[in-house]
Amino acid sequence: MSLVALVVAAGSGTRAPGDRPKQYRLLGGEPVLRRAVRRLRACPDIGGVRVVIDPAHRSLYEEAVGDLGLPPPVTGGADRRESVRLGLEALAEDAPTKVLVHDAARPLLSSRLCGRVVVALEEAEAVVPVLPVTDSLRRVEDGRIRGELPRAGVCRVQTPQGFAFAALLDAHRRVTLPGATDDSAIALAAGMEVRTVPGEEENIKLTLPEDFARAERILAAERPRFRTGFGYDVHAVDPARPLLLCGVAIPDAPGLAGHSDADVGLHALTDALLGTVAAGDIGSHFPPGEERWRNADSSHFLAHARNLVAEAGGRIEHVDLTLLCEAPRLAPHRHAMRARIADLLGLPVEAVSVKATTSEGLGFVGRREGIAAWAVATVGFPGSDRDVR
């Protein structure tokens, strides 16, 4: 199935204040049209995007999306219906099987919504995303309520709307429907069966000033919020034990004293991750006085912290560990350490940093009495920090 998205961006947007039409205004630091186009191109089923514009806005169009490699824009008409028809006529030169018609003034559509429309379009000739009406409806005249309107069977209609291309083009050629505000009205008037899929509340249409304010709030909630956690641990040398660092056995070196396996690197990383969700420290989760943790594999501690981060909605982006010791030399083991940590946290090796240094002979580390570790973890969470639970 060949599928193209047609973006309608030929309106003047007079109800939205500003020195330019709303589709060229900035939203979250990006032109509205550019954001809508980028989100459509992120939908894996869409093979191309074509935009319909007012030729008077050509310079604004180039400023907004000129670097995206789109086909030349289509010149729009006197109203939305005519602009869509002209866009369809332009696509007919290399006609796709299916078309999504989308308003540029809805820049917050998601790939999930596109996917629902596309899947439904496999078995239908017209598909429209809709939302329920939850408020009571009243008919108003001259500022006075004149009657009640039933909500049953009423919905709010969104874009993108999906159609069999040939059927929609034929409908636009045959049907003249003054005042039609979307293509499902044209399709219905032409006798097409229009099916629905669930829309999304976030997929708002930018019309009034308060719509832009709401869209900014939605974008703020979508942006990841990053938290940084810090961890520190130290263990004394115990020649009677094997040395484990970051889950890697280090041969021919004295080990470290501790209730568990005393992996100072994994302990510091565990505390760093716990810090990102304000979940206390490693000792509060694995008390050193409890026999069940004697000689325990510290990878279990790190996995526990990783799971707590995931349960809170977090995504580990990067960890950085510094080991402080005079001996043994850790450079030959650094790659193995990074690989083991990456495996435990489900990260690419490139997101794991392990460094080692000495204390230049100073302090307990300089006297080879112990090994210390510092760790920093960066975790992204959706929405604001208040949304993290």
C-alpha cells in the first residue's frame, strides 16, 4: 500500500494573534508546520509528505521546512475544500493508493494515532479519528440558552483522516459542499462509508491564543526530565578474598572486605541509580546485617536499582564510574567492565563510562588499604518531576 500524507497549510489563521499565520508561528521553539511534518514523517507507514500552501506565504514555508527535502508545495485555493482538492490533483500525477489528509494546525499528532488510522484504512475507504463529547451541550442564541442538544451519537472529529486516494479525489471532483470543515463531510456527501478510530486529546487544533498555551503545556509534559544520581562507596583490602570490580574478576590481586562480594564499583552505581528515584541507599535495601546478603553477587543489587528506576517510569541514559586505587592496573579490564555494566543495565556500551585513577600515594588508597568508587547516573523521565512516582 502506497501512502502519502497531504498537509493543509493554506489558511490565514486570523483568529490566532501574531505577525504570521498560525502554521508558521513557533511552538516549543519550532514552527507549527515543521512540527506537524516531522511527526508525520516519523510514522513508518507514510511514504511521503506534500504540503498545500498560500503562495503568498512561500517565504514563510521555506523558512519553516525548506531544509526537509519535501516535494514542491501545492498552491491552495480559496477555502479548505478547494485546497485539499488541488492537493489531491497534484498527487494524482503519481497517484498513491491511500492518502492521509492532515491539518497543519494539529502539530501534536502521535505515531500511535497515525498507526490506528492506517491499520483501519486497510479494510475501509475512509477512516477518521474521533473523541467523545463529555460536556453537556446547549443551543445558545443572543447569549441565552434556548435548548438542550443530546450528546448521544455526537463526537469530535480530528485529523489525520485516511482515505482511498481515488475515492477521495472523485468525491472532491463531484461534490460541492459549501462550509465543509473536513474531508469526512465530503466523503459522506459522496456516499463513502466513513469509519472511526479513537483520537487523542493531545492532538489539539491550534485556533485561539489559549490553544497555543495548552499546546506548550502538552509539549512540556512530553519532554523528558532528567535526574542525576550520585553514588560513593569504599571497601578495605582483604587479601583473603577475590577481587571483583564491576562484575569482573580481577586475577592476581587482593580482594575487598565486605558483607557481600564487596564489588565497590557496582555498589556506587547502585546508589547512583537509587538517587535518581530518591529511594534511599544500598544499605536500606540490602542491610549488611542480614545473613542472606552474605557474599551476595552485587549484580543483584544493581538489577534491583535498575528495576526501581523502570517502575518509576525512568530510562537510564548514561552512567559514569570512577575507580580510585593504586593497584592493580585496571586499564586492561576496562572494556570488560563496561560490557558487564552495559549488560546489567540494558545499555549500549557507548552509554557506560568506566575510568580509573590513583590518589598519587595519598590517604588510605595511596597506602593500598582500600579502593573507592564514585558513580554518576543520568536518567530520563517523561513529563515533569511531579509526574514521577
